[in-house]
Amino acid sequence: MIFLIIHNEYSKRGGEEQVVEFQKTLLQSYGHSVILYTRNYNELGKTFLGKIKSTFTSIYNRRSIKDIKCLIEEEKPDIAIVHNVFSIISPAIISALKKRNVKVWQIVHNYRMFCPIGIFFHEGKICEKCLGRHREWNCAINNCMDNRFQSISFAFKFFMVRKLNYYRGVDRFYTLSYFQKNKFIANGFDKEKMYYLPNSFFYQNTVIEENEGNKKDIGFVGRLTKEKGFYDFIELAKLMPEYSFIVAGEVTEEIKQIEIPNNLSFEGFLDKQGMENFYNRCRVILFLSTWYEGFPMVLVESLYYKVPIIVNNLSVMAEVVEEGKTGFVMKEKNFNLMKNNIHQLFEDKILYTSMRENCQKEFESKYNVDNYYKNLMKDC
């Protein structure tokens, strides 16, 4: 079977790029041929003219459609797996694929089919206004991009994408969580087209074991932003000066302006080996995101490296982490409960060992590579 994977890369490499590479390698390992078509957001530049151009290339891009037509003619793919198509490739390619009898599978990484900024989050809290009155125009009305021109641009282009109904040509939508799947079905998507595909990743055959007594750090992985819960992580470090808090992620100028407690240290952006060492140091990972996450890799990686996770009771986090077995699930900003749970993980050795074993079992039963392939190829 021949697959065409399509992805509009972001300015900075992130989780979606990781998933694209994983999918390509996985399909090839099962004997499939894979063609990769990518374009990069940086093609537009960072000028005002580039931003204007992105408004229209998000709706229709002649070059992308021409490229896709040529690839179909030359490679004759059976299935196109579509990831991000904004702001250059554009979802107009779906029509071009369908006209040439190529099946289209859409990987749903975010909520852009409803919310122009894709995250259902505005002014520090969950926002679902775009599901109701005014739809995408709420982005302009509420200035969701904190820039009036960009907010209007986002509202306009996603309004047009919805009106042109490009996504009617998709044969399958793969959501990363049941929460996401149910959200799409509740808002008009055909449940027969909705498939469940949680993330996975390639890993070593064995985890390098660190003596549990040496696992003394409390870890955070990801973008150092408010919606990711990093500011809550800082607050908790201040409340627990007797513990060591470590961070894997790129330090921004905004973070440099914040008062950071002495017991919190930054490891920077880490490669694969660096991340393995990071997880092996951590006794627990805090993932305190406050928005509807897709399926952040830190969750599945933590399970694989047998590190219990503390999360907010929200979206995919509450699906992946089982209370009291692979970690703790709590109400947002419940710092007292968080402190108690962390104390437990450090002081109750029997509980901690049990949780680590449960993490391993959970990964092996739900999130391993073979399961990912089976979920992707279901009913084929």
C-alpha cells in the first residue's frame, strides 16, 4: 500500500512533527511505501505582507494543489494521511485528492475545525464560544490572538474553510482521545468516520533503570506557558522548597523576567538521549495543562519510563492517567492536594513501586507501537 503523508510544518519543531516522522517510519517498517509532502510556515516570512498572504493560502494554495496532483500522478498513492495544512498547504488539497480517488485520513491534532486558534482557550480559561453564536467570528470579536488584524484574519480564513466544506471529503478522522472524538461527534461530525488513535513513539527495548531512591526530582516537560501549567509548576516549587524541580523545555524571554525559586532548574531543550536521562531522574512528572490538549507526548513517554504523572482532571489527561494507579488526577490549582500526593510518592515506597509497575503495564497494553498500527489500519 502506498501512503502520502501531508504536513505543514510549524516555525519550530513540535509534537506534530514528531508524530509525522513516527508514522512514516512505522508504515515503512510494516512494508508500506511512504511519500512525504511538507511545507514550512517560515516560507511566508514574518513580515506583515506574509501574514496577509497566509490569510489566503490557508484557504486555497494553487502551488500546493499542483504539487499534490503531480505526486498523485507520479506515485499513485492509495491513502493520504493529512496532518496540519495551515497556513500554506490549505485544506483545498482534500478535493484534489478525492477527485483522483485517493482516500483521505485526517489526523486531528487540535480543534481548528471549530476554534480558529485551535485550543478552545482564551484569557486564561476554557472558551467554547466558537461552537455557538457567531462561530469563528468570536475570534475577531474577542481578539483571541491579542492582535486585531491577526484575530480578524483567523476568523475570516476559518469561516471560509468551513463554508467551502473541504472536510466533507475526508474518509476518516483520527482523534487522539475519546474526549476529542466525543467533542467532534457532539458538534456534527459523522460518528462513522471517527476513529481513535492515541499517540505512541519508538522506544528502546529496555528502560535504563535508575535506583528508585535516586529519583529525587519533580519534572515538567513542554512549552513554558500559562496554559501548559508552567506557572502553576513554579508556584508549587515555591511552596515546596525542600524538593528539587527540573524543567525540560526552551526558556523564553517572558520566563526570564519571572522570579524563579532556587530549587527550580532548567535543563533546556533536550534530544532523545537527554530526555531519557531526564525521565530517569524524575520521581514524578507534573503535567498541569489547563486547556483541551490533543495528546501530548509527555504522557505516553512518562508511562514508558515508569514515572507517575500528576494531571488536572481535564480532557485527555484524565483518560491517560488512572487515579491512584499511574498517578493522580485533581482539580486545577489544588496545591494542597498536589503537595500531599507528592509527599506520598516520596515517602510511601510500596505505593511508588506499585505505580511504576502500573505505568509499565498501561503503556504495554494501550500505547505500544503495534497497537498504534492496529488502530491506524483498523477495518482496512
